[in-house]
Amino acid sequence: MNAFEYSARMRRFRQVDVFGEESCTGNPVAVVLDAEGLDDEALRRFSVWSNLSECTFVFPPTMPGADYRVRIFSLNTELAFAGHPTLGTARAWLDAGGVPATPGVVVQECDAGLVPVRLGGDRLAFSAPARLRSGPVDSDLLTALLEILGIGREHVVDAEWLDNGPGWVGLLLDHADTVLKLRPDASAHPGRWDIGVIGAHDPGSEAAFELRAFFTEGEDPLREDPVTGSLNAAAAEWLIASGRAETPYVAAQGTAMERRGRIHVSSDQDKIWIGGRAEIILSGSAVL
């Protein structure tokens, strides 16, 4: 019996569909509860095995005011913050019997700090964290992004850093249809990419904006994330601050992947809230 087999034990597990308008139409996240005692290698190994865009692990809190601490992995890469894992982890923790210290609000501790999550029936909402990097995108980077996306500069309204943890760089395009027609290819530009693309729908449409998120993991080809809370959070901050959006509004994501992600953006005082459904799909135990 090797050391891993000897130390492994059953740990509570949930798989949660987040931001889906209906069941199994959003972005799944794997959540391992009772993760105390697992080392970094075990976390990465399970995250890669789950083969989802993100996997989270719940630990006892270390910061005052937090209900729990979470570590978030995108396959091999640990993230300081991510949106749909935040809502999915909160839903899994509540489903497993967690009771928040403050009624109606779960306070999550992650590497980005404390993130409050408001409870509202089947819909949860997190407070958008401040961006780690903002400001314009330089010309050389923009040129590379346009080559990857396969579009000309005439389709770009603006570009901005939208980094609140995962490292997104955002492009606002001329219309939602332009966003939906993208067929990106990063093969001529190897490296790490986290690209968020946004386009407005026509006035009166069900959703105000269409978003898509493209990312790389190691040397793998460019992948698309079905629904991305962190990108929507940073994009909302940008769109609202620049006068291009007013709250409340609904954003759509995942359409090009035959998903129906719906992100509900609201604000009060100085906070922007990113909300959506979070539904437990699988419940059981994992051996780690």
C-alpha cells in the first residue's frame, strides 16, 4: 500500500451547476468539502482529474469574519478568485449543512480576501472584488488578440484589462452577433491567454450583453469557459463606470456552446453584485 492509499479517505463532494437558466445549462464546478490535510499535489491531481474548468476545496477559515476558506484550481493552476466557483462553493457548503454567521450572507475567504455571497432562494450573488489590474491594452497586445480572434480593429469599440484574479483582458466589440461568430485560434501565438469578449445585444433583447471567455492551460489549445463570473464581474465594473451599462441588467454567456448562462448584475451603494442560479447536480463522497 503506497502513502497516498494509506492517507486517502472519503470526503464530502458536490458538483454544482452555476449560472444556468435551467438545470445543466450553466457551468459546472466540482467542490470537495472537508479538504483539511490535503497537500498541493493532491489538490492539483484531483482538479486535473475532474476535467472541469474549475475545482474547489473547502477548509476551515483563517480570517476573522469568514465562514470558510476555499482554494480554487483551474486544472493545474491555482486562482486567487473565480466567480462561478465562488457561487458553487457557497451552495455546496450550505447544502452540506453550513450555517453562515450572518443570516442571509455567506462570507468566503480566498486568496483575494473576503468575498460576501448574498443568499436569495435558488439564486446567489457575490460582491465583485476590485480589479488587480485595469487600464488600456497596449497596441502590440491588441494586435495579437485580434489575430487570435480573427477580426479587424473596426469591430473593436474598446479594450481594457479586466484582471480580478484570473487575469482577463477584455475586448468590447461592436455587437453581440460579432461575439457569437468568433472562431478563435491561438496556435500562432503560444503562451498564456485569458481573453474576455463582450458585445451588446439590440435594445429590448432578453440579455443586454453577450460574453465569451477563452483561456489556455499549459500547452493545451485555446479553450472556452461556458459561463464566467469573474469576467462578468470585471466587465460590469468597466461597463458601468464607462456609462455603457446601467444596473440591473442580465448578461448571456455560453450561447455558442449550447449553454444558457444568465448572469444577473445589480448594484447598491458602492458594490456590484454578480448573481445566478446555483444548483446541486451530484452529491456524494470523493476518495482523496
